[in-house]
Amino acid sequence: MPDMPHQSPMLENHTERDAFFLPYGAPDHPSHVVETFGDLDMEYAAIRKGCVIFDLPHIGTIELTGDERGNFLNNMLTEKVDDLKAGMSKRAFWLNRKGRIDADIRVAQLEDRMFFSLDRHLCKATAETLDSFVFAEDVELVDASDRMYRVGVHGPTAGRLVTLAAGDTDSIVESLTEYTNAQVTIASVDVFVDREDLTGEIGLELCMARDDAAKVYERLLEVAEQHPELKARETGWLAINAARIEAGHPMFNIDFTETNLPVESGIIEDRVSFTKGCYLGQEVVARMHARKACNKKIIALKVEGEQVTTDQQEIHQPNGGSQIFEPGKEGETPIGNVTSSTISPMLGAVPICFAMVKASCMKPGTKLIVSAEGKLVPCTVQESLVFWAKPDAHG
């Protein structure tokens, strides 16, 4: 199979392992993301009790160099990033002039450069538009997605798996807290490791040269086989998706898009600084914040009366796009739509969703009706986006 930039270097090996795939991105050049390796229950269980290795052909990298990169980005992105020291990371939005979201970016500071982690299909446009604002600053932006590649490791034993793969006797990886990063060597390959806990468990994103990605991936699988106590295995998107919804993490291009303002994302507090000063689109964001204006927003919904049990295996689960109504107004205009959903193992196998709904229906405890596989079922707005968190969650 020819090597294509939007495809995984491990694509053939995944196929040999009987993976099922899900196309992601533009129809003319999609990334084929693993959906599952055929045992979804075991893949999900590994996220909560061991760890999983998740291939990321849909995630790209932008590389920034130059002594003024921090100051330049601080004038562009929604979060304060000019004070990031080497080994630190942060999430921020890149907005357009109208204040709408063009990209959701994780910025990582290294000693001599910065890396952006973001949707692979947005990297070229993001690098080009940011570069158009560079004048005399000492900064260079490059879409490095064709030469850099990313793999995720999620779960309680993720740090140990990567540590063993790297022969990291100082346990640098295991000492990482969320939004910190480090560099190690795996299978003689330089690997950048950045921690972000997408699933509510330890989450590590490994970035390396694309040409060496298969070597690193196979080394992780080899260590997983050598150390069964880690309960490590490969996984696909379905298990990751279930865990990230439970953990309360809406995603760009799934739950909110380029048509949305930061306040509508449901995660504005985690992406926007209201004290740092100017950035592109700031006037719109600041004006809406001052007025407490919000016409619609991502909220969390728990479906009532539907639960998988030993006696009831078939239930009604809303899907992305499912319409939401106020009770008694099911024949009228919907007040929102489901953006993503799953059946939550941690909540006893009940359907849970993220949904974009109008402001009058966002209050926690509000009862709503959602369309689910041809049936209208009741649901309730939750207190926060987080459906489940580890009792001992820390660092």
C-alpha cells in the first residue's frame, strides 16, 4: 500500500490485526482511524484498568521556532502562552476575526521550539493563516504533519508502559502531570511525550518522526506483551470516545465546529484567558463575556429509562444529530441536537450525550426529550460536562 500523508504508517498492520476503520476528514482525503479491533468491551476495560495504544492519523503537528514565538502566539491565541517554560503545555483556541473557532490547539513548549497538536486536516490552513500575521518577529511556523506522527497511550498504566518502552530509569514519563511534557528515546527514536488526560485517566501523546512511528508502535506492543500486568492493548475510537464523553471532554469538529463561538463550546474556561490582553477575535469574545451573552452551548445529557441489563440488551441510544425538544413540544421546532453520544459503562450502561441546546434549556436538572432510534425518550441536563471522574483523581 502506498504511503499517504493522511494515513497511518501502521495501516497495513492494523488491517492484518482485523481492525475496523472509520473515515475521518474531507471525503477526498480522509484519515482512516481505527474504530475497534473487534473487542470493544475489552478495549474500554483496558482504558480504566490498564492502558490502551491508540493510533492518531487524524492528529497533526505544527512546529514553531524563533526566539519570539511565545510573544507572537500570545497575541494570536485565546490563552496566555508567553510565559510557558520548557516542559509545559496549554490548550487554546485559534479564532478568526469574527471570534469563531478555527482550531482547538494544544501548545507544548520545548527548549528550542513549540509543537501544536491539532486536527490533522486543519494544520495546513492554520499554519498559513498564523504565518500571514508574522511581520518582523523572529518566528517560523511549519506544518510538520507529513514528517511528524502521533500515537496516544491512555489508562492508569500508560506511564509505566511508556517508561518500560523507553528504558526510562529516572521515570521521567511517570512523573509527568497533566499539561507537562518530556522527551525520551524509544527503540532508538527520539520521542516527545505530552500529557493530557482526555479519558479521565493518564493520557500520553507521543510525537516522533513519521518514518519511525511503526518502530515505536511495535515497541509499545512488544512491551505490552512482555508485561501482562500492565493490561495494555491496542484500541480504536469507539472505546476512546466512550471514555472521553464520560470524562467531560467535548471535541472540536465533533461537538462544536468553526461555526461556533468559544462561549458555545462549553469549555471556554479551559481555553480562554479574560485577563491576558489582545488576540485575534478578542473583541467579540470579551463583549459576549461582559454581557453574559450565550444563545446556545454544549451541555451534558443523561438519558432516563434506558439501560443495558442482562434482561434488556437493546436500548434506545441517541446519535449525533438527534433532535432535542422541550417536553410537550415534540411537534415543534427542536431546541437543540445531540453532538455525540455513548453508552456509559461507568454509569451502569446508560446512554449519555453531549448536545448543543439553546440558552433557555441549559439549566442543570432541566427535563428534555430526545429522539433516539425512532423513539422519543426523556433526558436530563447534568450539573457539568463531567459524567464520571476517578474518586482519587489527581495530578
